[in-house]
Amino acid sequence: MPDKILIVDDEVHLAKILQFTLEHAGYEVVTAFDGQEALDLVEREGFDLIILDLMLPLVDGYKVCNILKKDKRFSAIPVIILSARDFEGMDIEEEIEAELLMSKPFNTGNLLVEISQLLESSCRE
């Protein structure tokens, strides 16, 4: 059974490109376009990994990530933050408990490697 990934991004075009790319890599992919939809989906369905934008309508990515990481049912799900925000020189680790921070634009090959590594390490725990 393929790993199930949730993509949360309000840029529909980017979310669809990511979905296409990840499905071609063999993953099952679900998309959400705002933070509340993401939280509802995580509550209803199990995910192996979440790719999350920070600037989202309704509930921003910071809140979504922190809500999930504080909930014992979901805290083990690896979260990749994919944002247009520049993380260089920021002390963002204190604000957000994601496993990985990546800036847009991003390298698809690097993202696929990171996803694979995070899924492997989360399976071993």
C-alpha cells in the first residue's frame, strides 16, 4: 500500500503540480487548500506525511503544524514546511515543530529524496 501524503497549499496550481509529481513517484496524495480543511482531513484520514504551506486561509500553517504536533494522535506524522518565506537566518525552529523547512521555489528531486528519507525514518520509530 503506498504512503499517503497530504499537500496543503492555497496555490491550487502548485498543489496540483505537486500532487501529479508525487503520484508519479508512487504516493497516494490528497490536497487541501486551507488550514481548516487540512485539520479536518487529518482528523478523518490517516496520513504518513504532510507538506504544508505557512500562509494559508482560515488557519495558517504555523497553527496547523503546532496543533498537530501537540496532539498525540498526530505528532509522529512528519511535516515538511514548503513556503515562499525565506528561512535563512531565522530562528523559526522555536515557532514551528516541522521536520523540514524548504523554501519555494524548490527542487523537486530534493523534495522527493527528503520525503523518502522522512517516511523511512518515521517507519523505523
